[in-house]
Amino acid sequence: MPRRIVVDSAAVHVPQDAGRLRVVDRIPAEVVIADRSTALVRLATGDAAPAALLVRGGPLLDRLVGLFEDAWRAGRPPRADDAHGRPVVPDPTDLAVLSLLLDGLTDASVAKQLGLGLRTVQRRVKRLMELAGVTTRLQLGWYAAERGWSARGGRGPAQAPASRASR
């Protein structure tokens, strides 16, 4: 299995090419796990000398692996930054494409409504997914809602305007 890393959201800078990385608001424990067979748990000793607990096999290791997997699932991709450290955000056309997709329109309908080509819409969706660090459109919708990329304001399908059905 490829190396995966979970880091605290307070990390100063997370490189864009960090590989398989997730960011969480709070890390429950500082742990390094190797091949699901060995773990090192950092111990807070109160003095300057670092200390760690070596764990090999057994229920404690199983719990530590489970703790990591829970943190991985709860984590989110790192924020994308440009060369100057500023957050990268979608442009207005990307946001319009995303908004229409969240309203349930197909790529072809989005293209027609915005006066874009179908391939242009598909490229923009792919770029948004790469920017968000996700692999499915469902994940993109979730990520967009968390980042405020959508003007929908949490509106669910039950509250959607009636005019939506005519699109």
C-alpha cells in the first residue's frame, strides 16, 4: 500500500505534491505505522528527550491502525496554493458550471445554458476535481459545500425552486 499521511490543519504549509495526504482539525495521537505490523507512538514525557512506544502486533496495533483509518476518512485534501501561497479558487465560470451541476443538470445542459462546448464543461469539471483533490463528482459537491464554492447555501432538493424542473 502506498504511503499515506494525516496532518494537523495547523501545519504551516502543506506542499501541493504531498502525495496521498489528508488534513484533519485534530490529530488524536502522533503515530507512525509501517506495513500494518509495527507502530511507533510518540510519548509526551515532559522533558526534552523524545520518547516513543514500539508496538508490534496484537490488539493495540489493531486499534492504532483503526485510529489512523478513522482519521484518514475524516480528513480532507490539503488546500491548493499558488506559487505565492495564496489559496487557489475556481473562477466565476467554474463556479457557474459547479452550481448548475449541483442543481442536477447534465454536462450537455450546463454547456448549452452557459454557451460553452461540452468538452469545455468536462475539462472544467475535471479541473475542479483536481483542484479539490477528489475523484468523484459526489466528492466534488461535498468539497464545494465545505469550501463555500456554491451559492446554494445548503438548500436541499425539497426547497429547490420550481423553475429548476424546467431546465
